[in-house]
Amino acid sequence: MKVRLLDLAHARSGDKGDTANVGVIALRPEWYPLLTRELTVERVRAHFRGVISGDVERFELPNLRAINFLLHGALDGGGTLSLKTDAQGKVFSTAMLRMVLDIAADEVKALSLPVAS
Amino acid sequence: MKSLVRVASGQGFWGDWLEAPRRQVEGGEIDYLMLDYLAEVTMSILQKQKERDPRMGYARDFVGAIESVLPALVERGVKVIANAGGVNPRACADALLALTDARGVRGKLVLGVVTGDDLLPHLDELLAAGHGLSNMDTGEPLSVVRDRVLSANAYIGSEPIVEALARGANVVITGRSTDTALTMAPLRHEFGWGAHDWDKLAAGIIAGHIIECGAQASGGNCLKDWETVPDLWNVGYPIIDARPDGTFEVCKHPGTGGRIDVPTVTEQLVYEMGDPHAYITPDVVADFTSIHLEESGTNRVRVFGITGKPATDKLKVSIAYRACFKAVGTLVYVWPDALAKAQAADAVLRRRLDMLGLTFDTIVTEYVGVNATHGPLAGDRHDAPEVQLRVGVRGPDRAMVERFTRELIPMVLNGPPSVTGFAAGRPKVEEIVAYWPALVDKGVVQPKVEVLR
């Protein structure tokens, strides 16, 4: 079943040079293990294909039920060099939350996941 | 020793809400007002201002902020810590002394002025002594841009601020201190934390990280349940209630808007985060995976369990250099087929730039309202009522960038139809001052503290 990441997590993003960071935070503690399983480096790299030019790094923060992603080559040089509207990566957060996950029906039921209409 | 110290955030960047400092001192009892003015690019802007006028080069908003809180400073003993000094902390102090004269309170403010972060005068010495100051991101040696360097400042830690407080300062002005040291230093001063109390120092740094962006920790820019965050017009900036054992609570004044709960604090914790295991500062390496949060009351979050590791022997250096030129211009294309017209206009413009032999390092085209921020992730392109075409160019040749700005606006009459939104005229050419991050051995940076009355 299709589940929107937007319905499972909230997020904030920022910049460090040409890298955008996106911290993804589970909306409910019981959804965090599913996020750590689904949000792999490969998955996030594929999601941002054509948007970033560099690689993706991933760090788990189970204490905050969060995962921090570093998206390298995201900001057209970053800082003052960047010509982008979002030169400081402020809205990569919601770009991440556009991801749609495919979750088995029994897990959707067990975790009471909101299903995309 | 006090059992509770309250540090209030009154400014999260240069350009933040002018009302916030006064609201923080008038909304309830606080011990310290922390004002963060400096971003990576701010130092180079200030350096340019100082070149034009040697009495400039600091955050001038700060003088107005102090004026707005002067009664609390003088009558209630609230202390202020700010990195408003920029590249000229001494000039900033002079401006404050002039203010105290004008307001008849000379001698009531004891200014602690922290300098020594400015490495520009020593840059060639440092390079000659073998400090490469290579770019942390690209590895290139500084010699590549040496003749274009505008400013070079080491990020310094809490020690000189602690010294200023110990010598009786009630307003501490720094240059390029780390943002987090502005909060940690008063805790270290009040609670007597040692230079090797890694866990407590890390807690102070994390308290600083939480409040250094002002209301971004108290409901501002908060994504979760944003539509229910109450009374943002009246938002309360965050306050740290710190204890000697390194635990603290994040809260705000009663009667203010905004929200402080685990989600709002968590969003701020992950902001601009790198490797959470190693948040490196001059004072300590903090571990963000050790942080525990719990709601301890309404608009009150308790933070505990924080651990830290010994600091490294390096300091980060922020170097700004003249890089190249840029210009960004916009036109608005309108229904029907707004996006198709904007795309056609972009093609016309690029063909003309080509025809004129103009070359740039980069040309970036965005369609605001369609895909400017989310690119291909933005999905379906419905027939939008209007689309803003936004084209930017960047390159080393100012004349070429200048000529680009004259190519965009004619499109209003000689390009695709239904175009408007050009009232601002030609885009402005701007020189890009870029940022060069580097590391330097701690030993070569000697912070200094002056105390002035």
C-alpha cells in the first residue's frame, strides 16, 4: 500500500557549504523502526537523482527518533555562490517528504499508518 | 553558586526581529541575554564596510538592541553576550560607550571586548610558517585565492567570554566567536565548569545550538502541525533554564505565542547538523546521539543525558574572498500556457546570450510556482495561473554579467506573450564574496580580552 512519508515524519533542513542536511523525525515513536528500514542511502539517493550532484550520507539518532541525511552537491556551490532560490537548502525538508513508501497491508494495519488516498 | 541560570535568546541572525531583545528582558526574569548576529557571509560584508569606514565593521543593529534593553541592564543586572563585534569589536564598544554617554549611564555598563579571532593581518605569516589553510571541502591551498581574500577569522570558543565575565563585564562583545559559545560561556562562568568537564561543556553547547536561531526552536518555521502553532505574531523566543549538573530546560516567557515541545526542539536540533556523533566546537566535541528530551510542563522541554568528548587541537577558520559576479532576474508569465511561455522565453534568452558570445560559469533557470525549489520532485505541471521565470548567471567577467541583465528585460516586448512583473527593471550585478572554510592549529590564535567602562 502507498504511504506518504509526509504522513509519517516531519523534517527540517539547512546548509553547510554545498551540502544540504535533512533531519527526518518520526511523527510517532513506533514508526521510527520502519523509517530506518525504508530510508536507506540507496532510496534517498534515487529520490534526489537529478536534484543533487553528489552522494548521500546517513546518520541515525534513535534518541530523537530521527535520521540525518547529508545531500552533497545540492546547492549550486552553496552560500553566496548559489543562484538557486533555495540557496541555503531550507526546503529540502519537504522535498524529502514527497517520498511515497510501499508498505505491506498487514504492517500498515499493525502500525496504524495513514494510507495515501 | 546559583542553582539556576536563565539565558534568553534575543536574536538568531543579523536581520532578526528588532522587538525580540526587549521582549526577552521585559517578559520575565532572565540572567543573560544572548544575541547571535554572525553568519558565514556576514564577516565579509562587515569587512567591506570597515574598508570604507574604519569605524564600521560591526552589527549596528546591536546598538539599538542595547538601547532597547538599557533599563534592564542598569537596574536589574541582566547581562548581555553578543558576537555583534564582527570584524571590529572595539568600534562596536565605542558606539556603546557613546550611547551610555548620551543616556547618562556612563560607567553602568562594563564592556568585555573579545578580539584575536581576526587572522587577516597574520595571513602571510601563517602561510609562510607552513599553515596551508587549505579549503576543507575541496582541498585546494589558500594560495589559489590569496590575493582576493577579504577577511579571515578563527572561530573562537567560550574561554575569553568566561574571562570577560570573571573580570566584571556585564556586556560582552565578541567577533567571530562560535554561536554556541555565547550561551555556554555564561553557564561555565556561573557554575564553574572546568575546561575538561566534557559532558557539561557539551550540554552548554547543545543549549546554545537550540537557542542560537531564536524562535526557530519555539514554533517559528516549525513544520509539524504548523497551522496550530498559536499566536506567532506574539512569538516568545526561547530561554534556557540551566542547572549546575548540565541538565537544562527550554522554555519561553508566559503569555507569549509559539510552541515549545519535543517536536519543535527536535526540529531545531537537526538543523544544519552534520555527523551527530561529533559536533565539533573549539571547547568540546558534543554527541547529539546522547541527547534526551522530555516535556516537563506546558511549553517546557527538559534536556538531559548529554555527553561530550575532548576538543580537537584545531580551530575552524572562516575566510571570505572575492569570487566572481552574478545577477538574477525575473519575469512573470501568465495564463494560458504560462509555463510553456516561460520556457520559450528562457530558450530565446539563452540563444541571444549565445549570439552575443557571452559565457558564464553557470546559468540557472527556475520556474517559480512550478519547480524552483523541488526540481523534478515537484511532479505534475498543471496549467498554472502564473509562473515566474527566474534566470541567474555567474561568471568571472563583470561586463558579461552586466550584458545579461540587459538581455532579460527586452523580452517583455520581443519575446513570448502574457508577460509582466518587470517593474523593478534590470537586475543588479553583484560581486560574489565566497566562503573558504579551513582549519588552523589552536596555538596560533591568541584571543584577547579588554574590559572597558
